[in-house]
Amino acid sequence: MQNTQSSQANAPHSAKARENKEAEHPLTPQQEARQDRMSVLANAPTSELIRLWKTLELDPGCELLRGPETGLIALRGRIGGGGAPFNFGEATMTRATVRMENGAIGHAVMLGRDHGKAKLAAVIDAMACDPEMEERIEKSILAPLKRLSADKDKGRAAEAQATRVNFFTMVRGDD
């Protein structure tokens, strides 16, 4: 994101303001791990998430506290990377909150309308509160999903590289 000196001083939501806020209240390692886990789960293909979940052979009991429910979230954008934020539009999202039998609570929020995926992601989030289970989830679900995402990104990069055009200037001989 490109910011100018004057916009950083005036915009309360600029990158510099976020950096200062993060410096005041840094995330704990557990919060960073949860943030990473939820990002991977939200971006995972549903079929692959279900397939990997089945490999754990778990059938935990849980109570739905909220949802899964579908709604809208507002999208915001900036013009030129340093301009004032503006409402760009809306996107459909689904959220769910569950409580496991052991009392652990899990949350999930993701784009789209997939109620089953949101509930499963919330269950995985709640189960990851247990350090032993967190390790199993990391190895059996998150690591394969991260590899799948990295492979997908490499494929997209290769496709983009194949369409890259190099422009150059030919010298005619006289300066």
C-alpha cells in the first residue's frame, strides 16, 4: 500500500496508525496461531476441508451457540492507496459459534453461504484450544491445506508469467 507523508499524518486508519496500534497491543503467539488457523480454514475448499477432517476420525459433540447464519458485511476501499476510505460494496458472509462438550468455544467467519463449512471451521477452532489436539489439527488439516494453497498460488503465478509481455526500446544507431 502506498501512502504519502501527509496522508499518514491525517488518516487515522493508515498503515502507520495500524503499526502504532499493533506496537501498543501486540498479538500473543496463541492469537497469531488462531488468526493463521482461521485464515487457512476460511480460504480452504469445502470438499478438501471435509476430506481432511474425516482423516482425524473424530465425532465430537458440540452445541451451536450462534448460527450458522448468513449475512452481509460492508467492504471498504481506498483510491490510490492513500485516499480516504469509502464504502465499496457488500459481500455475503457466514458465521458460526460452537461450544464443545469440554466447554471450549470456537468461532468461524468466512465469505460465502456455506453453513456446513462455517460450522466445521468453528468446531476445529474450538478443538484447537487443547494443545494436543491443536498439534493433530496442524499436522492433519492445516499443513495440507497450506500446501494446497501454496500450489494453487504457484499455478496462478505461472499462468500470469506465461502472459507477461516485456516491452523494450530499440536503439536506432544515432543518439
